[in-house]
Amino acid sequence: MKTPKRPCTPSSPASPGTRSALFSALKRDLELHDRIEEQVFDPMVEAHLKTAGFQARDKQAHEDVEAALARLDALAIDDKDWAPSFLAMQALLLRHVADEEVNIFGAVRKHVSAGALEALGQQMRAAKAEQHKAA
Ligand SMILES: [Fe+2]
């Protein structure tokens, strides 16, 4: 998943239907991304870096974002609390992405061979393609 160049603005004048469709697509993509990360990436990181607790920390961050997504799901798309709840979810997500990019990816690049990283990339692409087919 690419990190957005700038945060989304849920108060933009998108129609409720457009907002709902975009939110559904975002939620599906985030859930799919989290599953692949937990099934493929996290075990490799744990094995190569001996970073005790990384998997638990990543899983907790995913659960926090998923809970925030569930709170959004429970709100009507035009509810006055929807935009603030979206921003709260976005803040959790961006904090997690920054943690991964700064603390994890740097360590992975330093300690995992180029061949192992290439194999990991292939595994993640295959898992993504498989889950897209299943969705
Ligand atoms: Fe993650």
C-alpha cells in the first residue's frame, strides 16, 4: 500500500454515495493488506530480525485500525461524527505506517538479503493476487 502524499479530507463535498463507495473500497483494501502482512511479512520479519514483539505490535496496530473502521461502518455515511471518526482512523493508520516505514523497513533492508527480500515480494504479490481473486 502506498502512503498518501497528503491526508484525505473527508469533509470534501463528495456525495454520500461516492463517500460510501470510497470507504468500502478503502476498508476492503486495508483488510486485505493487513491479512497479507500478518500472514507473509510479519513472520519473515520476526524470523530474520529476532524482533521480539514486532508481530504483536503490528497485530495490535491492525486491530486498532480495524476497530476504528468498524466504528465508521456503524455510522451513517452522512452522520456528523463520520468525518471526525474518519480522521481518527486515518491518524491511527498513518501512525502505524510511519512506525513500519521508520522502524521496521529500515531494519529489514539492513538485515535481510536482497534475495530474501525479492522472494518476500513475490510471496506478497502472489498472496495479494490470490486474495483479490477470492474477494
Ligand atoms: Fe502493519
